[in-house]
Amino acid sequence: VSAPPSSERRYVVLAERLAAQIAEGVYNPGDRMPSVRELATRLGVSASTVKEAYGLLLDRRVVESRPQAGYFVRRPAKLPAPPPMSAPPVRPIAVSTGDIAMAVVHASAEPGVVAFGSAVPCDDFDGTRRVHELLAQKAREWGARGGAYQAPPGYLPLREQLARRALDAGCALGPDEIVVTSGCQEALVLCLRAVAAAGDTVAVESPTYYGTLHAIRALGLRALEIPTHPETGISLEALEMALDEWPVKACVLTPNAMNPLGAVMPDERKATLVELLARHDVPLVEDDIYGDLTYAPSRPKAVKAWDADGRVLLCSSVSKTIAPGLRIGWAAPGRYLAEVKHLKLVTSMATATLPQVAVAAFLANGYERHLRTARGAYRQRRDQLLELVAEHFPPATRVTRPAGGFVAWLELPRQQDSVELYRAALDAGVSVAPGPLFSARERYRNFIRLNYAQAWNGRTLAALATLGRLVRERSV
Amino acid sequence: VSAPPSSERRYVVLAERLAAQIAEGVYNPGDRMPSVRELATRLGVSASTVKEAYGLLLDRRVVESRPQAGYFVRRPAKLPAPPPMSAPPVRPIAVSTGDIAMAVVHASAEPGVVAFGSAVPCDDFDGTRRVHELLAQKAREWGARGGAYQAPPGYLPLREQLARRALDAGCALGPDEIVVTSGCQEALVLCLRAVAAAGDTVAVESPTYYGTLHAIRALGLRALEIPTHPETGISLEALEMALDEWPVKACVLTPNAMNPLGAVMPDERKATLVELLARHDVPLVEDDIYGDLTYAPSRPKAVKAWDADGRVLLCSSVSKTIAPGLRIGWAAPGRYLAEVKHLKLVTSMATATLPQVAVAAFLANGYERHLRTARGAYRQRRDQLLELVAEHFPPATRVTRPAGGFVAWLELPRQQDSVELYRAALDAGVSVAPGPLFSARERYRNFIRLNYAQAWNGRTLAALATLGRLVRERSV
């Protein structure tokens, strides 16, 4: 990366220094900050540099400006508490979640709508542009050759890159243990089909990603919803009781930055989970789609890292990290490899060739840097979301503190109906994902999931304020 | 299209004139043709123009050259007869077709192998190159926007083009009646899932495309194989008896240029088929993947053209017409539209965005011309294949006369084992698709399917001669 022009760098450095001083208590909440002129003189920089630095701190909600008075250190908002442990029904049930998911997906793609309802990533990173430049370049280079199938398991250089990256998740995988799929959804469905058949019971987190619930329903399976903690994910105690009591054929879990909670299961619980599954001889379909997007300095391991006997079927994609429209996902299905490879062939034959080639090239060069940018941005946008919810929503609102990804789970006051809220918000040009989507039997009626992937700007700030107003109006 | 340079045009015109004279009997089989010098003088053209014209007639196998003697009209080879009507088992059975399909797909992709075994199109047409130029261009133009989902039913301009083209197949469809899929295989699987559930019986042609049989097996369905005629396709009489006798939940048929026979069901039989299905209240999953590649001057109608009550689920793709690696297919599922759209969402979420954009642009401009080229080339290559089989294979060999597409079905002498032949041929660098792939219970042991999409050149001619030799060695 080339260094930014020195004038740009200077105001960023200054903003960071001021932010650090505030964090260290040099300036305290409510304190007036030095004036522009004062700082410019003291530091020997131009007034415009200081103004730009304060502008950045305003954007980051570190300071606030009071007309005619200057800049002041913001008082930290009293952040909303996270929701408590979930308490889903304690028996396997057919999934009744209905057609609203499709409506949410479509509403989120409407050009006039601010899409808090979908779980699509920000598309305004250099990396997203870069991968499409690579796609154009590879399409030119490959020409008609790009029209040939890459039959299962898929394009070898892509699988080689994925195998290399799996090490970061603690998994020693060879390229031949990986099957390329058309996104993570196809990976989940193929793996589910490999381990369970119509009528079987599958244990899931509650709340959980509606795509998983829909796949379970479409395959004629029954869902057994297990309680989750908003920070550590699925309750292993509840899971163990469920495995003792019910004929659970498989688990489908998202241990890293699960959707919608953003919870990351601690490593020692992952090890315990694998022991538990081995004791009950139950396979795990592990959805690791957000694994590369957690905020902690080192990437959390996948549960598959502890998998000694091939019972963990790891699934992921680049839909959250790079772009969903590429439709590049994969599975590392352990002992079910041959079955998943065969199911891929008979279900969709192959995954589009050139997107595989472009993603392989980006993983080899550019992906790591892109991830650093994306993780930093999402973390900052999460912090802002928490403050914005405190500012605009009723005081009884609770919200998770996602440890990765870019969705948060809000518990609204009890009388709220999130499906009605969804409709009212859509009329106002804002989409949300209503809570019942995330449960097999349409629970979580007073919950919503919000996407905070996009930058907080005039448009998104106004949309969140609108949403808060709608909730407040419905709380009186 | 700009006119070719006049010198090029002149030898093509001359070759066509000579070919017409041969067809009209001015020159008869075995006759010596006028010498180069004689013709050049008589017509007032250069000797090289005449030589080039004879070269073209040699390529087309219209004349042959005898050293020191000149050009002679070829005696038409006695072409092999087509195989008789098929006689599959007369009860529904679980599909046992095994793992060899994956091996065939992979073997056909090996760089050193002449791939007669796969059903991939020729990749050496201008149109195939053009669509990849469009992909590069659209990736550049769209940039990061190309990374967004095109949620089901898919990219609207593509569905608009598909709706427009459906008119050629006799179907009045709106864009909103079409769902974009990841290739025809996904379309078939989603439509099958919409109309049948595990344990149900599905009627299919015999022989039939192994991808259909694998999908049936993977979904836990039972296949009821119906006899076919090598020129007119499925026997409606046999189908009617089967519908009377068995609880058939759906049919999956390929009425246009079916794979592997190349048969096209005549229009009046299509109308009768729809009446028959209505009488028994059975839906039809119609695989029309070869519909645009039939050789007759006007494209045959789809069965869906007669569908008055939405019971026909039309499936197709660009995998045979443009390139399989794009993974662009679609379904027009009639009354099952909502279910197929939902199944697409929960099975693979969406189809890759930029391939949809590129195919939409190519359908709007370039596809028609490309089709004319491809149909002409495939028809000519079929004619050559028939002669080559007569020349290289044992006299008892029978072969279909495909009316479209680019695969032919060969019945070898009874003692031949096509799976053994497949292995021996692969050792010699040639892949074939053994007959048992095309039956639910591995019948057609002495049949093979051959792909004739590639141009006949030194390499492919030698490969076919090798194959003929291997069959002859096994026939003694």
C-alpha cells in the first residue's frame, strides 16, 4: 500500500492522538477540547488539518460539537444490555417459518430501501472492487476455456487456497478434502442431505439463521431448537440434555459469530462440544461463514479443529467476506466427502468456473488485507450501532454485542410485533429482519435482526432514527 | 455479417456448385471429376481456387482423391442402421446407477483425453469466445455492484430475454414465470422436488440422461423406465399403459433431441402427451436443454406449448448451446412457480450475478447467429460420424441419427461390455460414456454414447479409429 498524501496522513494521526488522550483520561467526558486555533498554533499545523481531525472524531462519535462553544468529549451513552439466554420449545418440531424470508431478501434489494434486513456485506471496500477486476481479467485471459465445467470437487487452485487458509481456523485439510459449492447455502444443504433424511431430527441454535431453518423444512426434517447465550452461543448443557432425550440425527451450528447473535463459542467449549458429539455419535454441520470476520486479534478456531473422526462437516463461503453474488462456497465434509461430492454433481453439476478462478486469485493475493479493512470497519460500525440504539430506541431495548460479522439481534419491548414493524419500516424505506424468521415456530416476535455492514452516513443514520421512532411510537 | 473476401467466396461457390451437380447426378459415385486445370480453364478461375474448392469437398467427404489419378465422387458409405425400440424393465425400481458417471465426467476433462464420453459442446465457436468477452466487459462495468445477490427468480433482463426466446418454442411466458437456476441440472432437481417426494415413482425415457437418474436416486424416488423409439422418442402407448398400471407421480422427459438418442418427438405426439398427462393428472418435468440445437429449419416446439393448466415444468440452460461453465439455467415451472422459487432460495440462495448479466447480453445480441453456426457444424459432424462408424466399427454396429444436439447412441455387437470398453478406451486416451449409465438398472451393457461436438480433425479422427479398432478386437 502506498502511503496516503502527507496532508491526509497528518489529520488522521492527529485524530488518533486526540482519541488516545481521551481514552487515557487526559480529556474526560464533558470536557471542552482545545480550540482549532490553539491546537494549530501549539502543534505547528494548519487550521484545516485540525478541523479535519475534529471532523473525523465527530464521525466516530468521540467528540460532539456545540454551536459557538467548540468541541466536547462525548459522554458515553448508557449502552443497552444484551438479551438474556433464549428459551425455545424443548421438542423437535416441523419448521413453519413461512414466505416472509423471500420478501425480506427482495425488499433488501430494492434500490430505495436502506437494507438493515438482509445479511449482505458492505460493497464499498477496495477488495470487493478488486475481486471483480480479477473476474474481468480472468474472463479475458481464459476466453472460451472459461466455459468448461469445473466438475466436483471444483477448481484445484481454489481448493489449494482454501486448504491453506483452513490452517488459520486450526484445521489441517488437504485440497482433496474440500468440495466447492454455489455458496454456503448449497454447502449446508448438501451436508445436511449427507447426514439426515426426511423425518429425522436436527438440533439447531435458537435463534438461528433462517436459511438453515428453511433447508431443514425443505428436506422434511424436524428442528430441535437449543437455547443460546448471547455471548457464548449454544448451551452445551441444554444440547446434552436434548441428545439424551431425543433421537437427534445431526446438529447444524454456527459457533463463530453466529447469525443473528454474533456470539463466538469459546475454544474450550468447542472441544467439549466435539466430545459430546462423539459420545452420542452425532455429526455436526458447522457453518463457519463468519469465521474470518470476527474482531478478536486472532481468528477463532473452527470446531472442526478438534474433529478426530471426520464427524464435522465444515461449510463456508465468501458471501460475507467478499461478495454474495459470486456464489462461491465450499464444504469440508470429513467422512461424508464422497457423498457430498456426489450430491454436488447430481444437484447442480458444478459451480460456475470463472468466479472460482477469480476468488482463487484474490485469496492468493489481496484477501488478507481486505479482511483487515472489513473487520476494522465492522467493529467500528457495531460500536456506533450500540450507541445509536441507546439514543433512538426505547430504554427497554436490548441488543447483542456481536463479536464478529455485521448483524446484531435486538430485543424490543414485549408488546412490539416485529412483523408489523417490518411492514411499517418498509413503508418508510427501511428493511429489518423480523424475529420469527429465526425460529422454527415463529418465536422471537418482539425481536429484530439489524445489519450494520454499511457505513453510518446521513442516509443510514436517518434510517436508524426512523426505525427507533417507529418502535417508540409502538411502545406507548 | 460482412461478405468474405471475393477470392474466398469464389472457391466456396465453386465447391457448392460441384456438390450440387453431384447431388443431381451430373457426376455419379465413382466418377472421376474434371481435373484442376480443365475446370480452371473452363470457368476462367485460378487453379488455386479450384484446388481449394476440391479441398473443401474432400473435407466434407463428398469427393476422395486418388494419388496420380485425381478426384473421384465418393461412393456413399452404407450407413449403419439405428438401434430398435428400447425394452426396459416394466416396473418402478430404485436407481442403482453408480459412481462411474463422476469418473466419466472427470476423465472427459483430462487434457490428454479425446472426450467422446461427456456431453459438452464444442468450445471453438466465435459465440463462445464472445460471451466470455461480455463477461469480462460486464465485470468491469458493474464492479462491486456485480457482487450483490440476484435473489430468485433472478436477473430480470435475463428473464426477459428467456421469455422472448420461449416464443420460438411455442410458449407464451412472462419474465415472472421464469426462475433462473445454476444450470439445467439444478432446474430439474428443484422441479422434481416440487412435484414428487421420497418413495414416489417417476416415469422416464429409457435410455435417459444419467443426471436425471442420479437426481431421482438422490431424492429417494423410484424410476419407471419407458421404451423409446430412436427417432420419435418415448412410446406414448407404453407410457399410457404405465400410467394406468403404476402410481406415477411425475414424468421427466426430454422430447427435443433427447440425450442419448437425439430423437425429436413429433408435434402431434407432443399434443397427445399433454392430453395423456391431463387425463392422469400427472405433471411433466420437461428437459428442453437441446431444443435450440435441433437441425430442422424451424425449432421444434416444447411440450409446454400445449400446456393449458400449468402442469408442465419446462427446464433448460445454456450449457449445451453456449458453455456449461457459466452455470446458467432456468425453469418455467407453471403452477409450481412459487414452490420452485422458494426451493431455489433455500437450496442455493441465488445464481452467480455476472454470468447472468453476460448471458442476458449475449441472448440479446449474438446468440441467434451463434446458434446457426453451431447447428450447421453439429449436423455436418453427425453426418461424418455416421460414415466414420460405418468405416471403423464392426458391421453389426447400429447408431442413431440424432435430429439435434451432438451425441449419438451406438449399439455394439451383443458380446461387447461397454464398461470394459470404457476402461480400455481411456487407457488409449479416448473417453466414451458406457450404456449402463443411461438406465436405472445398468442395462444397455453393449451400448455407448458418443459426443460428436468437436470438429473432425487428425486427433478426433484417430481417436474414433482407435475406438473402432478396440470394438473390433473385442468382437472376434
